[in-house]
Amino acid sequence: MNINFLASKIKVFWRLSLLGIILSLCLLFLFSCQGIKQKEDGVIHLTLWQAINPPANRDIFQKLVDKFNQTHPDIQVESIFESEPQLPKLLTSVVANVPPDLLSFHPEYTGQFVELGAIRPLEEWLDRLPLKSDIRPNLLEEMQLGGHIWSIPMHTSNIGIFYRPKLFEAAGITELPKTWDELRQVAKKLTIDRNGDRRPEQYGILLPLGKGGWTVFSWFPFLFGAAGEVVTNNRPNLTNAGAITALQFWQDLIKDGSVLLSAPERGYEEDAFLTGRVAMQITGPWTLIMKSDVDHQVLPIPASVRPATVTGTGNLFVMKTTPAREQAAFKFLEYVLSEEFQTEWSIGTGFLPVTLTSAQSKAYQQFINEKPVLKVFFEQLSVARSQPIIAGYSRLSDSLGRAIEATLLGESAEKALKTAQERLELIWDDK
């Protein structure tokens, strides 16, 4: 027999054997995790996967889970931290039929979970409770798909524009910008070239360079503010007038010379803002700016056609398991939407409450009135909208991100969005 042929056969055998061992170990691990929650003590043990950061927030969440467990002796929830990216492990658990009972995750993946048949619709449970009318109405957008409710919000937030008051004062700016035109003029005034080398020592605003999720997320407030969309009838629609206008506005800021572009895919970093290299930065209340000693305030996203921002929401999903386990999971969801949980969680973490009862509570009102920066985000909640949650959104976001990046680097907004739309149309029905 040919030696090379035999050697190749042996290599194939060992590769397949190794793959089989790895898959077996993965399945063994997953089944062992499942076994942990199947204790025969008359108590339903639920697992909840979450990626809550920073650790201080995880500690607050664990205390709240402990409270639930103490008041529900027949249901015990185990909160398990799964660092990002947890999606591959989650998909493996679904395929192996050993998913967690509850999942805290980004709502943008809802469509993908629905296609997999991995999550339980919630409307029959939620429609029986007065809790539904207590959830902020604009958060329903990221809970619903295809006529069903698939998740509940655990917390929410949104994006504004942080600014350096001392730099505004030094530039003679006394009025905060409320429109895009005003933002453009303010950004020009804040851009300073002290030595005349055409390389400003201070820029008006930082824009996130890149095609990743942060860039897309940061641009959505401007899309919504221009009455634009990226999805129509569950299909990509990137070439509508609002989308083109919103992307053109970012390019106009660049043409004015008012923009410092971030390092690629690092648009969330605050160094340029903290050192005074830029006077404004688009981000949310989770930013480290909030904890810095640098002077800072925040202004709402200036309006074009209408005031708007984008939600940054963490949602809870009930995975398909057994009727008894799902009913027990519903009890935990009910607790998460309670005034007790929402108020303690929001005050402890700085996230914004998702229920009207908690937002209007005496404890939360006292807290928010003492936090003027956070109050701006709280007051923007009424105009906040979510990113789409349709299946295939990850592909849409990727193509949109490429279009935004191309525009920031000089291509026309209309051409970049048209290219992205054509790319999506080629693959959309095959997603």
C-alpha cells in the first residue's frame, strides 16, 4: 500500500477521533451542568446564565437573586456568570438539549433564538398580569417579534453626548446644541488649532471608526432622529432618505474638520475625552467618564426631524425546557419586574428602571434628582428606540457597519449604503 496514502488515512482517523473526543467532552460538560440542576429534593433548581459587568453589579444581582430564593423555597435560581462571547456555548447547549433555564442577553439576538426554537413565547403569561402595562411602552419594541413576546427587559439605558463644560466656557459657548445644525456649529467652535499646522490640538467631537457593533449602535440615535429605518417588513432597507441623511451628517462633521476619529473598533474608549483632546463624546452612563474627576456633563442627542436616542437594554429569555421549569422561570421574571427588584437594581447599578412604578417611586425619584448627569438619560427614555431584533440582524449590522466605516473614510453616504443594501439582498433569503 502507498505509504503516503496510509499516512493520510491515519491523519484523518486521528483528526476525527480528536474531534469526537472534544465533542464528547463538551456534551459531557453540558450534561453534567444539567445534572446539577436536576436535584431530587422537591425543589425546582433553575440555572440563569448572565454576563453582568462590572463585578460590583454582579454582586448586586446576586443579592437580589438570594432574596428571591429566600422567599421562594420551592424555586432556587443559580446565577452563573458566562463571560462574553457566550453565544457559541449557548448554541451548543441548545443543540445538545441542555440549555439554561433563563438567559440574560442582548435583545438583538431574539430573531436568531426564535429561528432555533430555543426560547419560550411569553405573551400568555404576561397578558395575565398587570405587570405588562407597567413596562415602559417603548421597550415593547424589543420584546416583540412575529406577533409574540419573547423576552422582558431587566434594565435599560441609552446614549447621549458627554461634554466638557470648561472647554465649552473657554470657547464662549453658552447654549447647549438642541439641533444638528447647532451641534455642527458648536463642534466647529470647539475645534482648536493653536499652532496653525492644520492638526488641531482639540477637536469638537469623537466619532467611532470601525464597522463593529459599537459604531452601529452609536449611529442609531442619528438614524432615528432623521426618521430613518434600516428594516422594512422584516427586510433590510438601508437606502431610505433618513438613513442617508443621518450618515451624511456624520460625514459633514468630518468635512468641517471637527471630528477626531477613534482608533479602529475603539470608539468606546474615553482617553481623548478625559485628556481634553476632544470636547464631546457619544456614549452612555456606563462610561468611566461618570467616575472620573474630569469635569463633565451630558446633553441629549440633538434633534433633526425629531428627538431620539437608542436603548441599551438587557433582556431575560425563558429557554424551552419543561412546563414545570418554565412556570418556575416565569415566577423569577415576575420578581425582576417588581418594584422591589427594579428600584434596588437601578439605584445600585445606575441602569434605568424598566417599569413606571419603580421610576415613579419615592426612593428612585430621590436618587435620580441627586444625579443630574444620569437624569438626562432618564429623561431621554421617552424618545428611546431599540435596534431591530429580526433574525439575520447580525448580518445586517455587519453590512451597515461597513457602510458607516466607508463613509467616515470618505465614500459618499448614498453609495456606501447602496453597496451594503445590494450585498444584503444577495444573501438575505439564504440567511
